[in-house]
Amino acid sequence: MRTLFLHPPSYEGFDGGAGSRYQARREVRSFWYPTWLAQPAALVPGSRLVDAPPDGLTLEDVRPLARDYELAVLHTSTPSFPYDVRVAEALKAENPRLRVGFVGAHVAVDPEASLAASPAIDFVARGEFDFTIQEVAQGHPLGRVLGLSYRDDGGLRHTPDRPTLENMDALPFVVEVYKRDLTIENYVIGYLLHPYVSLYTGRGCRSRCTFCLWPQTVGGHRYRTRSVEHVVDEIALVRRYFPQAREVFFDDDTFTDDPPRAEAIARGLGRLGVTWSCNAKANVPQATLKILKDNGLRLLLVGYESGNQQVLTNVKKGVRLDVARRFTRDAKALGIRIHGTFVLGLPGETRETIEETIGFACELDPDTIQVSIAAPYPGTAMYRQALEHGWLDDRELVDGRGVQRSVLRYPHLAHTEIFDSVEAFYRRFYFRPRKIFAIAGEMARDRRVLARRLREGVEFFRFLATRRSARAGFAGEAFLRGARAVTETRAQPRASRR
């Protein structure tokens, strides 16, 4: 079947595509590669991948594409799902014969509700969907395709789960699709060199973090990996296809989960002369760090999350603060840059633990940071915990502009306090003289960095202004909720008020 793989247009600047772990509008313009869509696209000859957000495409731009295809596969996420449904309906209106399927963690968690959202959605794929989509595109009857939930005249149907993919080398190279369909200059991440290329060398994560979406919904908790040779061969192709690329990023949940394998891949990349970066846990041994650095490693993206040990224990992070401190010292001594990520509002958070986390970040002093609000995505242990304890607000994860909201509220900590602490965190980390001088020195040494940081600075302050606007909206929402409660109470018979 003529197949379109589509990351739909959504909020301005929204990066909720397959590969994005932070499904919201970011502090500065940032877009991850749609690798989870590129992978099945590589299995379907003659298909096309359209990544609307980084290409700046609107619904009016993508709607006419429906006429040229028989099958459209859309990646969705919890924050963008209502918008993605509208895109599906628009495509279906343009071509009523188009078969539309949704993929991604959101539909994998609740396929029935996803299908019920609109008759425009013909099927959803559960779990890993690469070969599921390949079989649909080959024209197999939906009832015979494993891992599928679909609608027919008799209602909703669910086929048996597809077995977990063990032979990761069975997946073709995604860079073939990147070369065919994407413009790599459109993909920008503030802490990565530009332009960059990212891909996966394996799926799954051994850690059990209660808030992390992908391992709990699609990837699983076993780290299933491609062979070293398979990875190195694809990176050699990256060098040939994209000579302008300044960096390769390995987007595995935790690339350093298997140190001997990471070292072997690093040595292969060292022979190619590639500069690369990856996700890492804050516990990599010094000896491994040295091998990685000696073979082209530039930066580690590290999820520190919190500076309070009890909070880390609550979310099953599996890292001690003293180990994280030692790891950070070792990495910095070797000249490895660090982008540290932190999450505010996790279970057990208090005003005091927020202060501890800000102090911890300033003590570690990574080169750059990202501060997020705890987001209880459906399908995660944290979501179930929030429902059980009544912590979950009834608001959406992002507002109408794609800005992340704080939807967890605790008896001792209001959601507005969690929201406000993000800006305070950024200001206290970046507005220190030491950090200001470091950034200024980097800008003085490299004109490309100068231009980029000036642009990002403007975007960052605009983002803070947007957050303040959203914060003002909280007060309005609270007032309206209170007014409704009063009105409803007054409208009730006297006996029912007791």
C-alpha cells in the first residue's frame, strides 16, 4: 500500500514526536528526530515520512497529501492526541478511502479509548509497531496482524500481542529514511552540535524509574541491542550521507547500561573519527568514561532528577547522590560535557527538597540543564500512584500553547508552587557569575556559538514570559472552579449538602 508516515502538525514549537521524551513546547526551539516512525518507514518500500513540526507544516499543508496514499500512520502522544485526532479526521475527509492508523505510547496504553475517540482512526498498534505496520502496509487482513487493535462492522477487535523483537539487527538503517525524507538542519537541540543526527542502538532500559514513559509502555525493561558491527556500519553511512553533521547522538534510554558494549561501539566510532554523545546514568565507572572520551564522546545527557535521596528512592531511580557526585567529578575531569536534567514535583517533593535539588544542581554545575515538571503519563507507575492517592489534577498535561502544566498536587505542595519553581531553578542556576562567565567565554571563542546562544537567549526569555502568562491563567482557572463549586452547591437541595 502507498504509505504515509506522519508526525502531525500540533502546537507551535511542540516536539512530541517519536523520540521526544519531553512532550511539550521547550524553552528554546528544539526538535528530535522521529526515529520511531522512520524505523517502520524503512520497512515499507516507497513510503514517505513527513515530520510536520520541524518542517513548519500546518494542517493545510499536510491535508492534500491524503489524496496520494492508501495508508497513513500517525504518531501521537498524550498531550497532542486531541489535535492529532483532528488531523486524522481532516485526512479522512480529504480521502475517505484512506486507512488511518495511530502508533505511540498513548494508544498502546489505552487502545479502546483511542479508537473510540474518532471513527477516522481505523486501527492502533500496541507495543513495538515496526513489523505490525509493515504487515498492514503489505495488505495483510487486520485480524491476522499481531499487536493490532482495530474497528470493523462488529465493533472493536484486538489481535494477540506481538512478541518482543529480540533480533534488533533485523531492523534496517533509519538513516536511509533520513536521507530520503528529512532535512537534518531542521533538527536542533540546544546542547548538541548543529546539525546533528540521532538514532537508537537498542531499546529498553534496565532502570525502573516510575515516571519514565518509554520503558513502561513500548521499550520494556530489558536492554535489547543491535550488534556493535551493525551500529558502526550505520554511523559510517551517516558520515557518507551527511558530511555536514557535526555530531551523532545515541538516543537509547540508557546507552551506558552495558559498559563493555558501549566501549566496543566507542572504539569503532573512534576509528571513524566521529564526535558523538549519548544518554547516560549517573553511575558510569571512570575507566569506561575514559574509553568513551578517548574515542570521540563529547557530551552525556544525564538524568539526575532530584537532589534529595528519598525522592530518588520514591521514584526507583536506582542512583545514590554520592555516586552521582563522583561520576560527575570523573566526567568533568576527563573533559566530558554534561547536560543535566531535573524533575520537580515528583512524589515526596516539598519546598525543602526543591531547594535541595537547586543546590545540588549548582554544586554539580553541569554545562547545561533542563528542568521539567513531573508528568504522570498514562501507562506509568507514577500515573497509577497519582490516581490511587488523589494527586492528579483534572487538567491537561500541556496548555493550549503546548507549555507544560503541573498536574500533580500534594496536600503540602500546591501545583502552582511546583510550576513557579521551574523558573526560579533556571534563574538561580544560570544567573550565577560563574555560569555567566563560562557561557560568555564559550561565545567569545566560537562565532557559531555566539549566534546560537544569542538566539536561544531570546527564545528562553520569551518562553519565561509565556510561562508567566500561563501562571496568571492558573488563578483564573482556580477562580472559575471555585465559582462553579459555589454555584453547584447553591443549586443542590439542602439535604444533599450535608
